[in-house]
Amino acid sequence: MSTDASAGAADDAGDGNDRSDYAEMIDDLDAAISEARKKVESGRVYDAENERVRQGWIRVLAYATNVRRQVTTDRDLEELAERIDELEDAQEGDR
């Protein structure tokens, strides 16, 4: 789930502040997802309490993954809107 190429390209164009916000959010979510995945995959279950903890980490993993998808979609839609604006401006300039 790496976004290195898209995050780097995003920081170079237009208003870098919004783009760096998206890159930071995605980096934070990637770290949270990685940690939750470790907890889910490596946890040992000896009793019911440990199983409840693991189920909590599974919920965290699912939630963080969904939020990351939403942030990525928002970033992509913003980039597309900017590209459309640029194309419309260029087309108006050709007239």
C-alpha cells in the first residue's frame, strides 16, 4: 500500500500545503495499519480477554484501512479537479 510516487508528485504541484497534508495523513494511517496488522497477526490467545483485545485490534485495522481509502480517494479527486481546471484554462486560452 505504498504511495511514495504519488505523494512525491503531489508535493511538487500546485498548493503544496494541501498535498503535504494528504501525504502526512496517509503516512500516519500506514503506520497505524502496520501496527494494527502486527498486533492481529502476532497476538497469542490464551484466554477470552486476549481474544477481546485481538478483536479490538481487528476493528482498528479495518477502520484505519477504510479511512486511508477515503483519504486517498479525496486526494485523487482533488488532483483530478485541479487537472480539469488546468485543461479548461488551457482550452480557453487557445480560443
